[in-house]
Amino acid sequence: MKIAPSMLACNFSEMGNEIKKITKAGADLVHMDVMDGNFVPNISFGAGIIKSLRKLTHLPFDVHLMILKPLLYLDEFATSGADSITFHIESESNPFNTIKKIQKLNKKAGISLKPDTDIAKVLPFLPFIDIILVMTVEPGFGGQNFLMSQLAKIEKLRNIINDNKFNCVIEVDGGINFDTVKLVQKAGADICVAGTSLFKSENMHEAIQKMKNF
Ligand code: DX5
Ligand code: ZN
């Protein structure tokens, strides 16, 4: 299992040090939650902050756009140092145009879906994307409880991806801790995002290792 700590849960006044801490602790990716106060009822940070952190780590930046019009901001996030850009299927941008533009910018393209969104909505795009990001909480806030109802969705996606040999990884986001990581691993996830559980742990290195190899 690859682990992507979410910067949403870090100490915002110490973002530079937090990213160094994640790197030393053995994280695989850095997850950046971008929220616009429209698509979700919360505002986090944008491309300027991401850019300022880019030089502090070699880890890939996994940018999760929870914004209404992702297509309009892709250049900005690509320039900020994103390695993958994931947008929501429920956003207002045309999914095919958004995927095409992300890949034209030489970034991995991801689609995310909210807990109430049926997987039928993302199936047409699976052959073309690099990441499918399954939300296991309502997007907008860290620290929520994992929604068990989403495990079946992860399993279905795993089967579809395997059966069709699609080149797409399954990432799971929300409420991941030492218990839920086991459930999503069993369901077929490749990458787990973890915010609160990692940043609240006393020893981030131990916590990440425990999640990777339980
Ligand atoms: C929620 C974000 C998540 C969040 C996860 O909208 O997409 O990445 O930071 O936080 P935890 O791990 O605390 O649920
Ligand atoms: Zn996220």
C-alpha cells in the first residue's frame, strides 16, 4: 500500500517543516487538498502555496481539486509542481476535456467521486485516466469517519480495472487509519490518503510504516 499524507491536516503555520517531516517518515506521495468554498463548503489553499513547497521534497505532489471549474485552473496547478491532478466528476468542467488537458500538461490525470455518486458516472473515463480517487468521506473536511458503504465501490472498481487491464490506480481518501487501511487494502486499493490519523500520531515514521506493512 502506498501512503499519501494529506497536508490538510498539517500545522499550516509550519507547512515547510511538515513536508520535510512527511518525507523523512517515508511517505510515497504528498496529497494536497485544494478547496474553493463552492464545490465544498470549505476553503483550503491554492497553487501559490503548493509552488512554495515544491522545492522542499522530491516526493510527487498529488493534487486533489475540490473546485467547481477545474479546467480553468489546470495550467496554474501544473506550473505549481503537481505530478498528478485529480478533479471531481461532479464538478462543472467537461471530464474528457479536463483529462485531455491534464495529460497534455504531462501530468497524471485523476477523477474523484463523492460517496453518493454511482460508479456508472466514472466508467466511461476509466480507460483514459491514471487515478480513480474514491472518497470515503464527504469531501470538504478532514477528521471524519470512514464510510463503510464505499468498500463495495472500491471492490467493483478493482474488478473492472483488472478485467479490462486498465492502467489506472485506485486511491482512497477519507477516514483512513490503522483499521480502515486494512479494509481498503482488502477491497483492492493501491494508494491511501491519510490526514488526521498520521498528523495526530506520535511517531509519523512508525505510523506510515504500520499502514504500509500491517
Ligand atoms: C477531504 C480531503 C481529504 C482529507 C482526509 O475532503 O479530500 O484528503 O484531508 O483527511 P482525513 O484523513 O482526516 O479523513
Ligand atoms: Zn483529498
